[in-house]
Amino acid sequence: MGTRVLQGFLLLFPLLQPRGASAGSLHSPGLSECFQVNGADYRGHQNHTGPRGAGRPCLFWDQTQQHSYSSASDPQGRWGLGAHNFCRNPDGDVQPWCYVAETEEGIYWRYCDIPTCHMPGYLGCFVDSGAPPALSGPSGTSTKLTVQVCLRFCRMKGYQLAGVEAGYACFCGSESDLARGRLAPATDCDQICFGHPGQLCGGDGRLGIYEVSVGSCQGNWTAPQGVLYSPDFPDEYGPDRNCSWALGPPGAALELTFRLFELADPRDRLELRDAASGSLLRAFDGARPPPPGPLRLRAAALLLTFRSDARGHAQGFALTYRGLQDAAEDPAPAKGSAQTTAASPDGANASCSPRPGTPQAAMGALSSLHRCAHSPRLLDGDGCLHPRRYLSALGNRARKELRGS
């Protein structure tokens, strides 16, 4: 089950974290109309894909049996589908969406434009006129571009931001670039990623911009509260991942809440260790998920390590955290939570190196072709494909159909 690029206005939130805050900090948690990560529990009444009802109307879920998701595929109502056309997120995507009447490009679904529903780390859809480019760092193009391919490329180059455009272009930049940036309607970022028909990568002259911390394989989270994603998010995590993150917000204890958790099997494992002693506090895997609700731990700092086996591939996890001033409460380990004897953490040497054939390896083939992103009429002979031609080539392949069951 793959995911696509989030689209949504961030009207109620600052574009960037306060200077000095670490990657992964949430923008005013609690204000969102949706679930803090992806709107999986959204049960509102938005039924259009554009702002204030100006976009395309959603189809009713009891009339979409030809697609993967319908009221018939949700008889218990677990996903909130039924005899209505309200936006929902039944497949663990990064924002609520709905099916729409087929467009000329063969598009069957779109994200719903719910202003306060967003994925932390996605900064929005921005205008890119090309003179100068909206993100001023290195750039490139690839016929295998996905969101994570671009994020990894910009992380490797040492930049704070990554932007995807026109389906095949990747740009890197820094906070200073956004000082002159102009937000565009979320629905302008509607181009399919060339490397993944189930993802969106900006639009014609439009950049979907992310903080590079999203889906990273390692990092140091020190903000008072924040969100941490599994490696490769919003893509599925890959095989043989060996990642670690240091979590040390101010306070005497930590509270974690898992917003998403889907690991492929018991061999894909997430461990939480006390950073000071190295003792194992909790461990979860594909057969033993974390308990529902907040998890409080008597540790001022944590080391989280995640390992996947050679098969890998699942949605992964997303957790929100906050530092607590009071370390008084920490209930006994929940039933089903794996426990072992204390051991020295080995996450310091954890790596997340690309393997042959992965999207990260494909990014090495990027070439510096700014003109591809700003010259939509270029033909194949010029080294790029027109985004609309690519969409047409997809014919009637519904992107949601690729997510299957």
C-alpha cells in the first residue's frame, strides 16, 4: 500500500518552525480538524476537492463499487464510508480524499481541500515561475521520481527543503527561499509522479514543498513536541532498513502516541530504549502493535531503532511525542509489548544506505535540467516528457486502483 503527496492549505499554521526548533516539530497540534497525521479519523462533511466547495464534487461511496473503496468494501463502517459523498481516508493516505468523475487525463480521485488538515512536514503548494526558481538549490529530473526520491536527494545535498514539480523535477532549497515564496491552491499540485502513479509531484509551475526530515532514516528530535515518521514515508518503508532516531525534548519523561502503525510481519521491529542506560523499554512489531492511546515513559531521552527484514514493505508508522515535566507515572509494560533484557543500544551506527534498484539509487541519475520544469511544451527529444502527455499515456489507469486491497 503506497501513499501519495499530501495536498492541503496550511492557512492556520506558520510555514516554518520557529528558528532553533528541530525537525519534526508539529505546527500547533490540536487545532487540526483532522487526525494530526493524515485525517484517517476525519468524519466531517467536506464533499468537494477544491476550496470552499469550488472544486470537483465527490462521488458517493455507495456508487463507487468499480473502484477499490466503496461502502460495500466497508460494511462495518470502519473507514467511515457509506451512502454519502464526504471525504474520507480509508487507505492510510496522507490526507482525506474522494473519487471524482473521470477527467480527460484518466484521473479518478483527488485530495479534499480541508484547510486545517495537513501532514506535519508538508509546507504546501507554491508558485514556481522559474526566474528565479522558488527553491534555489540543486535540482534535477528523473523519470523515476517519487516524493522520497526527492527528499533523499536534498537530504544528501544538505538542504532543509525539497520540492517536487511537474511529475519529474526535484528542487532543493532552504528556509530563506520561502520568504519570497507564494502559496498556490492545493489543487494546482496535481501531477502524477513519474516514478509512482499513486503519488502526486507538484504541478506545471507548481512545487509541492516538504521538510527533508519527513521519512528520514535518522535524526535528532529536540523540540518540545513533534512527529516522527517511519523511513521512506510517505512511501512504504523498504527492505533491510536499519534506522535510528534520538528523541530528547525538554522534560523528565516522554509521552508517545502512535497515529499510524502497520508493519509487514514480526521481523519488522521498532525498539524504544532509554538513551542514558540503553535499557529496552518497549518493542513493537508486525504481530505486537503498540497499545492505543498515549504511552508514557520514564526517560528523559529515547533512542528509537527500526529494522525491517529482506521482504519489508508496509505503510510504516507515525508517532507524535511531547516532553513531560513529571516523570511520576509510567504503568507496567502493556500486555503484548515485547520485552527483553537490557542491552547496549546499537543505533549509533545504524545506517539507511540505498540498495541497488531502490528509488534512492535511481536519484543518482538526476540531471540538472531546470528547463524541464519550466518549459511544459518540451518534447521527448528534448530530454523530458510533457506532464499531460504522461497522464494521457496512463489512459484509464485509476491511481487508486493501484493501491488494491
